[in-house]
Amino acid sequence: MKIVIVGGGKVGFYLAKTLLENGHDPFIIEVDRDRCAMISNQLDIPVFCGDGSSVDLLQNSLFDDISAFAAVTGLDEVNLVACQLGKKLFRSCKTVARVNDPKNVSVMYKLGVDIPISTTDNISRLLEREIDSSRVKHLMSLGRGEASINQLVIPDTYQWGSVPIQELGLPEEAIIVSVTRQGEFFIPNGNTRLHRQDEIILISRDSAVHQICTIFGLV
């Protein structure tokens, strides 16, 4: 798979190195000439010295049949413009942008980037998941890792047995999809009341897991 990487800093260098080791064909575009020479010597891959958001550079014939286009510089605006040009020039490729400011993730989506990746958000989700992992069993990731299917058991300290699910104050980005009570499985609705030792399956954004644990008395 041919992949263009805009940005030859540490992120771009190790991304190219990993892709190369996995049998792919990465190309790096980097503005710093010394950095270009170092990458070319160490990785022995095509390295283009120039602006990754330049149409003239991206129209190089070596970039034909590109499968993915990743912009990983330290500037969100550069990554956005590069991905927009990549999408226009290589219509069948997926675009990936490194997002340095988490607030720009939604903007990237709206402006056409297929996969904006915020390192800050990813680390935050991983930390929250690890903190709550002893109480919540992670079953499957969804939505590029932003959400997940989780399993938990209502603890004996739960005090809201008389309160229906719709009044528990669960975050909007969380849905309880099933309950198993004393071996009996059923699909709950808003009027269902949860009991201690109920095993529930829920879908939620990872950012909402800690709030869910708080509501159920798991923290």
C-alpha cells in the first residue's frame, strides 16, 4: 500500500518506519532539508523536500495509486490543508490528520478529513479506560476507538433500585442495551429499574465511562 506522509518529524519518521516494516510503501514530504537527508539515509525511502500543502509537489507522478494520505506536522492548519488537497488529488485515498488541539477534531471532520487523530484525546481515553478497567470490562471498540461496548455488574452499594433508567442521569452518549438478572436476559427500556448484581451491557463514548461508574457507585 502506497502512503504519503506529510511531516518528517518524530511522528512522521516512526510512522514511516513502522509502515515500512509492515510491508507498505511510505513516501515522506518534509520542509527541512537536513531532516530530509537524515530520513532518506536511515529509512531508504522516497523523501520529498518541500511543502506538503503544495499542489505542484503533490502532483508528482510517483504519487499515483496512493491508498492513504497522512498529514502529521505540528500545525493543525497545515495538516488540514494538506489533507484537503490530498483528497482532491487522490480521490480514492483515505486522509488522516494529526490534531494537536483536541478542539479542532470536529472541524477536521466537517472540512473533509476522514480520520482526525488527537493524541491528547487518545491518551485521555486510555487513562480513563485503565482507571475504570477493574470495574468495567471492555468488550469492543467502536467509532475509530472513540466509543466502546462495555460490561459491568451493578455493585451491592447501588442505592437507586427504585429509580428508572431514564431518571438516573446517564450521559446522552451512553445506552444500556441489555440486562442479565439472575441468569435471565432482557432488553431494558426507560422505565426499567436496575437491581444490585445486575449484569449490564452498554454502548458509550469512552469519555463517558467514568461518569457512568460514578452513577452506579463503582468509584
